[in-house]
Amino acid sequence: MLLVINGLICSFAQSNTGVEMATGLRSSGKIYVVVAVLVVLFLGLAVYLFTIDRKLSRLEKQQKH
């Protein structure tokens, strides 16, 4: 059983074919657009969560008094 698992792992590890879509995006330079959009989305989400946290903290302080 261990030999079968080892054989499968080795066969998958050796088939290192790239993803066609990623290769196409990289060759045309559009991968940078995808990365930029993802970065903007994550930064926007982080700013949104930070502002919600500040507002929630302010409300908690008001409720304690």
C-alpha cells in the first residue's frame, strides 16, 4: 500500500504542466491586472473592517458609561 501511494505521489509530482489560463494571462501581461484587482479588494475589505471595529469600540465605550 505504501508503495502505491509513493508511486502516485511521484507521478503527480513529475507532471509539472502549467495551468493554461495562468500562462496565457502571464504572457499577455493581464496577470498584473488580476493581482491589482485582488489587492484593491483585500485592502478595501481591510479598511472597511477597521472602520467597523473603530465604530464598534466607540459604541462599547459609550454603553459602559
